[in-house]
Amino acid sequence: YFGALVRREEPLQFLSRYHRFISFTLYLAGFCMFVLSLVKKHYRLQFYMFAWTHVTLLIVVTQSHLVIQNLFEGMIWYIVPISIVICNDIMAYLFGFFFGRTPLIKLSPKKTWEGFIGGFFSTVVFGFILAYLLSQFQYFVCPVEFNSETNRFTVECEPSDLFVMQEYTLPAALQNTLSWKTVNLYPFQIHSIFLSSFASLIGPFGGFFASGFKRAFKIKDFANTIPGHGGIMDRFDCQYLMATFTHVYIASFVRGPNPSKVLQQLLTLQPEQQLSIFHILHSQLKERGLLPLPAIQAE
């Protein structure tokens, strides 16, 4: 996402081109230093800390990276997932507090089936409404892109089909019940149902996992940064799982070829390679009748 900006600066071009190799080399240097630092009678502790470091990187750094990638797809892909997790947490608590009778899981004795089910339906409705509201604003739906002319990042675009109101035909059963044949929706609202379902049905297992982890180490909270709530990880146990699912969901069902990114990659090629691609593309577009022949000849 920052490639076009970094490549404009001469000193950073080397880092931009070889950053993966440089990062891997630094990791190998740390790995070798760890092996050389092994001390007899302390092997278990040292490997324990080695494993702890890698698990922390996997849970925190890797998933935080996915959060940033979701954010660059458009603010709506960040706001909706994080909001529905918060909604599910609140509504599950309220339904459990007022109607809870049946325990859900031993790891969290206060969780109930009533809260779990009530949170699910509330979250789906909330996500559906929030998706409708945010889909109307360009600022939330446009991906972040670097504008080389203004030398700044922008969130201006022609909204994709996901955020254009469309008419859907209802199933026959619903037509008879509601007396409607069609309904107008943003396609993103349909995606929000799947996101909300995951946040309600699978997301809580991130919290259950964290509860089991804390019980294994006999601690109440990961930290005490937030009085009465614990640390940051105590609030983000479900959020990281949700962010990972959102990233996989976008890559699998939403994301398509991005002309801006393709152009950025083309601009990194040698001039001869760029000309070769131009001639091939020009020839194919002309064969398909997408380029008016007289206009090309006139040029």
C-alpha cells in the first residue's frame, strides 16, 4: 500500500525492493544469536521464551497486520467487523443477565445459551443496519490509495457494485408472508450477515480460548491497563479472530483485480518491459474491438 510512496524516495528504493530478504536475514541473525546464547541448565527456560516470542508475534503482530490490510480495503471493512463484535459482547451480556439460565461452556461459567442466542440475532440486525448506513458514504467505502499527482493518500473513488443499491427478488415463501416481491439492498448488507454470523457464533470462541489460556497460567487478566477490564488483549481476544476472518473473507469472496495496484507493479518494470506489455495490451484491445481503429491510426 505504501510502495508507490516509498519508491519515490531514492534512499528507500533499495529497502522497498528487497525488504522481504532483509527482514528474513535479520530474523536469521536473531535465530543464530539465540542458538549461540544457549546455556546449559537453562535450555528449557530459553526455549520457553523462544516459543513465547513466536506465539506473541503470531497472535499480535500478524493479526494486527491483517487489521491494517482490512483498513486499506475501505473504512467500512474495519468499522463494521469491530462494531459487531462489540455489539455481540454487549447484547450477549444483557440477554444472559436478564434471561440466562442454561450454562454454555465450563471455561466461562457466566456465559449462557440464552445470551449466546440473543446476542446472535441482535448482532445480525445491528450489522445489517450499520452496513446500510455506512454504505451511503464514499469516505467509508472507498479503499485508501496513493495519488501520485497530489502526493497524498485519498479515499475518493467510484463506489464498487458492493455499495450500489440493487433490487433483489425475494424467495416465494417470503413473498407470500411479506407481500413483497422485491427488496432494495446494498450487496454489502448481505456480506454483513455472514460477518455478523461469524462474530456471534465463532468470535466468542476467541474469548473462550483466552479464558482457557488465563486459567492455565492461573491469572485473572492479561494486564491491568484498563481498570476493571484487564489489559488490551482482554478486550481484543475476539477482535483479532474477527479481523483474520474478515481478511480471509475479503480475499476469498470480495477482492478482485485492482487496476491501481497493477499499474503500480507495471511502473516498477524496466522501460523495455513496459513497452512490450503496452504493445501486447494494445494489440489485444484492438482485436476485441475495444479500441477504435481510426482514432489509433490518426494518432
